[in-house]
Amino acid sequence: RGYTVTYRNGKPFVQQEPGEKNALGRLKFVFPNDLLIYMHDTPQKKLFARAKRAYSHGCVRVQNPFKLAEEVIGRPGYDEKRLKALIGKKERRINLAKPIPVHIEYFTAVVNDDGALKLYDDIYGYSAKVRSALAL
């Protein structure tokens, strides 16, 4: 229930149906990358109130996806009400006339403007790999 199963080349393909309860929420922002990372809405809005918010599986949850969509589209009148009407209850792809570059960076250590080192949790374990490669 809530999922569609189709077959591609004899193999089952399971897809969650669009809607408010979809794990990706109502909007998904796809951009070119080799890692299948995208930004998306979420039905779990309460997660944004937490100090640590690494709850996605590699993608980026967007707190105000309709506001982001309005900014990305960049044309007057594409507010949340109009976008919801445009999307309806089905999946709908809206391509941008002009691509917008998206850069995602992952840092566990940053030097701030005062010259102080700020360390962040290494949720993906990349720092250990770097230390190992550098024999530190």
C-alpha cells in the first residue's frame, strides 16, 4: 500500500507513490552529480528542530522546500499554493530554463574569520580515512 511495483528487464522496481507521506516529501530538487545526491522535502519536519540533523541517507533535506522552489524558479507567482496546484497528487517534473550550479562541501575542520579552528562531527568517517592516508 502506497507503493507501485513495475518490472524493468524482468526485475521488480518498487517506487513509493508521490504525496504528503512520501519519504522525500512533496518536492525533490535534482542536480547533476555522480553520487545520486539531491535535495528534498521531508514529512518529518520535526527533525529541523534538532541540533544534529544528519538523518538523511546522503541527500539533503530542505526545511522550506516551496520557498526554495520559488527562489529557484525565479518568476513571480510561483508560491507554495500555485506549486501545490501545479504538482497535484502525481509526480511532476519541472525543468529550469537556466541551470543553477549546486556545490555541496563536507568539512570537519574550518578556520573561522578570527583564525580559530572549529571542529565538526565527522558523521561519514572521512577524517579517519584522511589521517590513515597521511599516516597520522
